Amino acid sequence: MASLKVMDLRQLNHLIAVADHGSFSSAARSLHTVQSNVSNHVAKLEKELGKVLLDRRTMQPTPEGLAVIDRARRIRSEIKAISDDLLSINEEVEGQVRIGCIGAATRWIIAPLLEKLAEAFPSLQPRVFDADTNSLTQKIISGDLDLAIINTSAMNASLESKILFEEERIIVAPAGHPIAKNESISVQDLSEYEMMMAAQGTFFRDSLDEELSSAGVEMKISAEVDGLRLLASLAFQGHAPAILPASAASGYPDNNWVLIRITGLLKRPVTLIRNKRMTPSLPSRATNEVIHEVVKEIGPKQPGIEVCI
């Protein structure tokens, strides 16, 4: 059995890097070292544990490797939490907190969050990551993020989740477009107009397609856009009407466009998640509280947002 020395922690980090990047060479680049260094660390760990952790043909973890990697990620997260808690031993919140957020929600959550964190905890170092729900969920599970705001209820057993708010799907349309005369429109009437839509394969688009299909609605799509922020930007520039989450409408100046509510569609939950198998550090706990404050304070002012906390 390997003893927990500094070298062993380094071995675990090298193993995680190979699992994440799929090869010794890619892992070496991510760790800013040479390939032989990575392969030697992994081989030494395998020898000390008496188990093969990586299939050298596929570079995929073996069942034993998966067990070690899962535990290693938690060890790495716990070591970070220890370091952050020691920095905060006198109740001054210091250290780093890693926050993930879906792109649409960043428009009205992240700026006030960073402002409040800087005011309350000047020694805290937030790192913010913008990604889709699937990517953020995996980073929480792997221990690469402390907290994440995603656009669905968390289904994984290792996650602790709290619905922050629910948001409508809305239409952003140029003021001169025929659809702009409506303050709201039923889901059945959407098929009368050409719309820009989010790309297929995204959670937002796939869940919307399911509801449209259930309602018997076949959309006329003028363009598919990969990325909700780009889709929102095109809509607010007057390119064409687009269906968007309500969060994406926040922060744009009033101009030659209108917001139209869609009746007959479910609201989508936006959820704060963390890995419940890992003990949250003081910076993580403090940030969690401030996220709740921001949503409670600013959420009710956003169109199409219903705060749930």
C-alpha cells in the first residue's frame, strides 16, 4: 500500500491528468512536464498499489483505476479545502473558490456576485468558469469546481442541489417584426413565424424540442446558433426573432426590440449544485450564501424570473 507522501499526491495528480486528457503526452502538456515523468509516476503508483490502473492500449482507466481516480479527486479537493480553511482560521475568508455558471445566467448573476464577494471578503480569490450544464456538472463531480449554477435539477446521487429560480422561455424580436405586436403568444402559434433557435444537442434546445413535439408544434427555423449568448446578441441586434431563456434578456439596453412571453411552456429550473461527497471549504460556504443573496435581491427585478429561495 502506498504511503501518503508528497510524491504520492503527485502520482495521483498525474493519474488524474492522464484520465482527463486521454494520453501521457496530453497529460504532460497540461502539467507542464515531460511525458516520461507522467508515465513514470503512474507506473510507480501501480507498482506500489499492486494493480494496473491504466489500460495501455486504450489509455482508459481499469476498474481499479476508476476507483483510485474517484478517491484521488476527493483527496485533492479535501487538500484544497484544508488549505483554504487554514487561510480562513480567524474567520477571515481567504483562498480560492471556483464557480461555474451557464452562460445565460452570467448576465445578471456574476457581476453583482463578484462585487459583493470583493466587498465582503477582499482576500477571497474567485475563479469563474462559463460552460454548459453537462460540462459544469462533470466538473463538480470530478472536484474541479466548488459550486456551479446549471439549468436543470441535478440528478446525480453525488450532487447536492438547490433550485435558485425558475425562468420562462421568451421570444426576443425586432420591434418592426410582425410577431412584435404580441405581448404574449401561445406555444401553438409559434409555428406561424420563422425563429432563430439554439443548436440541437444543447440542453436548452433539446428540452424545448420535447415540449414543442408534445404540443404538436413544428417550428420554422431561420438559423441555428451554437451558444445562447451569441443567439441573444443576434436577436438583440435585430437579426431575427429568437427563443431564449429569460436570463439571456437581462442587461441589454432598451432599443428596437421587444420581449414576448410564450404561454404553454414549462419554466426551466436553474439550480446551484455542489459535490456532497466533498466537505465544502469556508470560501465555498461563504460564496454559496452570497449567491443566494444576489438571487433574492436581483432575481425579482428580472423579466420572466421566479425566485424559489
